[in-house]
Amino acid sequence: MQLSKRYDLHTHSTVSDGTFTPKELIDLASSIELSGLSITDHDTIDAYTDELFTYAQEKNIEIISGVEFSSGYQDTGIHLLGYCFDIHNEAIKQFCIRHKERRKDRNRQILELLKKEGMELSEDDLRDAGGVVGRPHIAGAMIRKGYVATFQDAFRLFIGDGKPCFAPGNRFSLEETIAIIHGAGGKAVLAHPILLKKRSLIKKLLELPFDGIECFYANFSASQNGEISYIATKHNLVQTGGSDFHGTVKPHSILGSAYTTEENLARLRHA
Ligand code: AMP
Ligand code: ZN
Ligand code: FE
Ligand code: FE
């Protein structure tokens, strides 16, 4: 029997805060017979090397360029997915460099707040190789130093949104982020709106020129996701899906557990 084509359009690699390298993601995608994959690392497109495309071709996995940008609307952090952009576009590369600087400042702020709570960490403790550094790396360092027992505790007690050692940093606007994605020939998709507490906020966000909305997300049920599909239909937005796979740091989000259909991917490309 011919399976319908499935594309997991939301995954993270070791280039940001996932535990699988980009090549390992392709191996895993191939082993579960996905048709294609987008590696949507946080604020970086460094996974997209020539070598990666060659490897994906060998494994018969279609690669859709992608990124998950952090952004803000009023006091709320909003994640935005960019797809199908030109990976050589200068503006998007520069934007990723600005994000690296923004994160450096923000990580310093978080380290300061942790120090006040008696948890001393240096920037060198956060990670050894390049790539984007964020709160998951800080959580890892807190565990290694013995300040907390688990990843969840680090977020729940200290660095999760609104917790004592959380710092939002200087967020870039949604408008600018969408414009940069569009300028690089890409499509802008609102990431995991199902995680936003306020439904009225989703309505507000969709006044911006989004092309799509992530309707099928991680391990949410069909009925939970259905609510977002209804909003997508009302706003004439393409319905995408992805697992938000991070590897072993988020073991409940399994690769391919949510996906985009061939039809919706075609719609996205032509949006
Ligand atoms: P950052 O981009 O530095 O703000 O870190 C955000 C990432 O941290 C998310 O993409 C998740 O992978 C992870 N994260 C956020 N909140 C939690 C939480 N409560 N528990 C575990 N991981 C979390
Ligand atoms: Zn992440
Ligand atoms: Fe996200
Ligand atoms: Fe994500």
C-alpha cells in the first residue's frame, strides 16, 4: 500500500537546542519513512549546508528550508516559522547574526539573575561548540553543576517564562520578522498557537501578513488541533504541521507525530 506523503516541518537539531545532529535527523526521518523534513532551529539557518542537501538526497528525504524565529508581541514571546526561503539570502543571514548577539545579552542577564540566587555559571559552561545558545543550554549547565536535578525543575523553578531568573531580552518585532522572511522569498507561519493561552491574542496576531498557521502540533489530539484548523480556514491560511522534535531533551515529542500533507505543502509553496 502506498502511504500518503508526510512532511515534518518543525524539528530542532544540535545547531540550536536539539540533541540530534542535522544528519541524524535525516537518518531518523528516513527510518520512519517521512517524505521530507524542515530543520527549524531557533534563530539560525546554519544546519543548511551543501553537505546536508547531498546527504538528504542520498537518503531520499526532501528538505524544506526552515527556521523558528523568536519574536515578541507586547509582553508575550511569539514563535514564528519561516519556510521555503533562499538560504543564501543576505538579509536573513544578517538577521540570524543579530539574534546571536541578542541572545548573548539575554543569556548574560539570565546568568546574572541565577547568580543572585546563588547559582554561579559562566558563559563557557553553557556549551562547547558554536550554534545558538538558549535556555535549554542554561538548564543543562544548571544540572551539571548540581543546582537542579532535572531539566523541568530548571524551568519550573527558575528560568521558565515569568519565573525569578527569566529575562525576555530585547525581542525583535513580529512585523520585522515576517518582512525578512518574505524578503528572502519565504513563507511566514505562526508556530504552535495551541500553546497560546489567550485566543483573542491569536486573532490579533493574524492581522499580520502570515501565510500559514501551525495546526497539527506535537502530541496534541485531533480535537485540540481542530480548533486551530477552524481558525485557519476562517482566515484562509495554509495549515502546516510538525512535531517540534528536540531529541532526548523533549522525549514526548516524537519525530513525525505531527506533519504537513503534500497538498498543504504545495499550498504553502504557492501562498
Ligand atoms: P529560548 O529560545 O532560549 O527562550 O528557549 C526556549 C526553548 O526552551 C523552547 O524551545 C523549549 O525547547 C525550551 N523550554 C521552554 N520552556 C520549557 C519548559 N517549561 N520545560 C522544558 N523546556 C522548555
Ligand atoms: Zn527549542
Ligand atoms: Fe517554539
Ligand atoms: Fe520549536
